[in-house]
Amino acid sequence: MVSDQYILEVIEKSRAISGLDVKVYMTDGTMVGQDGIRYYNKVRELTEALKEGGEGISIGGFLYFSVCCEGQFTYIVEVPEGDHAMLTGRFTVTELEFLLTAYQDRFDKDSFIKNLLLDNLLIVDIYNRAKQIRIDTRAYRIAFIVETPESGNVAVLELLKKKFGAEPRDFVTAVDENDIVLVKELRGNEEAAELRAFAEEIAEAAQAVVAGRIRVAYGNVVDEIRKVSASYKEARLALAVGAIFNADERVLAYASLGIGRLIYQLPLPMCKMFIEEIFKEQSPEDFDEETLTTINQFFENNLNVSETSRQLFIHRNTLVYRLDKLQKNTGLDLRVFDDAITFKIALMVVQYMRYMESQE
């Protein structure tokens, strides 16, 4: 149902224009804007009278009008008889019915988008329903997921609806208590940097109203309405993979997940077998802090010995000694490209296994 706030805005507009004390009753006997009092008998009698007598019926010094939505009585408008009473009543009814239509239209679109994202529609239903509610089926779109603390979900949802959902071609909806989805229509020629900047803008806006952590993920651009759910699934995967391999990043793009996306889809028994084959009796968990720091720094500097030793504030020969020692223990020489790739993947697999075990 439309919020009383919007109904009251229509009432105040009618009062300001006409100078008449316009009132609106709901079918349950409640007067909009008045708490605690119900007019059951009055509303029941007015409903019957309006059904029989049509619009603008006069009863006890007032004119009464019905407001309908999809053929159903929704509100009753009361206007004191006098100059411009009939015009005021019709104006108020028109405004309220327009408001109800707009609300119903938005509700229908929200429901459609939510079912579309969750794969609850057949392909033929997608195109038929989209046509009915005037959604372009062939347009470039992308799905963004805003992950919020549960306590901030409502605030972020309202903010995003105002900031990004005002555009009729864009849609904002909540799929659960933590995730809000923005489906945005694009030109189709946006660069990766533009999409990331927009995701950062969403994160900044959401963070301004929430104390906890915000993360934003997005999928690939799609060109048909039926493919929007694929972009949404990619964004969800980006959140999941990012929690393991990019825990400090606030914005995550599916297209930038790299090898982490592949590792995430590996079964744990296969991961365990791979680690045992690479490290045999030794595990990366057995490496001391100094060794792990050396390895990570060496990878960050693209296997550059000189730059790594400089950043670690150690002599080049010291770094070479550590790499030699690591090679002796594992059989992998990080100065050799193939060995370095194997070692890097192995470290990521271990990271993935630890995360999955912690979730269990």
C-alpha cells in the first residue's frame, strides 16, 4: 500500500488549492493522517452509496468520491459542499489514482526484477512480462550488489532508490537482509574504469549512512533482459571470491577475479591432493613469518631479486640464500617462472582451503 505520507501530500495540495477541508478514508475505516479512530460504519455506508449512486454523491453536507485501483475501492474522498467542491473532489481523486498507478507500476517492476534475478521466470514469461510493464528487453545492463550490515539494509536501500533508482530505466531492489541489487542500464561502450568508478560512487554513498563495512560487486555487461540474472550471479561470485582473496577491497569486479575464480570452484579433496603433491610433507602453514614475507614481497615485485632485497632492507645475497633454502625444502625455485606460478597457485589454494574450513 502507498505510504500515508504520500497520501497526505495529495490532501494538503487539494486543501491549499481549494481552501476546503478535504479528507480521505481507507476502506478499513481509518482516516488518513488520524491515528486511533476508525469509522467502520461510516465507510461501509459510504462504500455502498458510492457503488449505487456514482461519483460526487451528497450526504450530510459533504460530497463523497471513490478512488479505485484496478477496479477495486481503495480510498474515499470527502469534500465539504460549497464552491468548487465537485472540482476539488475530482482533482483529488485524479491525483490519488495517478499515485496508486505509479506505485503499482513500481511494485510490478520491483517484483519482476527480483524474480528475474533469482531465476524464477521462464524465458517466455520474461519477455511477455517485460512488455506488459514497459521494460525494454534489448538494452545494455549490468548488476551491482551492495553488501551491507543487516542493521543498515533499510537505510542503504532507501538511499540507493533516491540516488540511483530515480532513473526509470534503472532498478533497485533488496534480495535479502544484507544484499541490495542495482540493475543499471548502460550505453554499452563504457570502459572498465567507468564501471569501477560508478561502483566506487555507490560504495561511497552507502558508506555515508552505515557504520559497518560496505562492499560492492558487479558482473559483466549484458545485452538482453534475460541475461541480467547472469550478471547478478557473477556479482555474487565476485563477493564470495573477494572474501577469500581480496578481503581488504571494497569494490570487486567479476572480470578482475583472475585465477581466484577458478580456484573457488575446485572441490576441497582435489585441493588437498594438489597441496600434498606440491609440498609433500611440508605445508605453507609451516613456513615462518620471515619466509612468508620474503615470498610475498618477491611476488609483488614480479620476481625481481634486486628490488625485493631493497624493499626488505636486506643484502641481495641474503635474499638469494632464502630462495635457495626454499627451493631445497620444496623443490620449487621461485626465480623460475613455471615454479613461481605453481607456488603462487598453491598458496592461493591453501588460502581457499582455510577459508572454506572456517565456514564449516
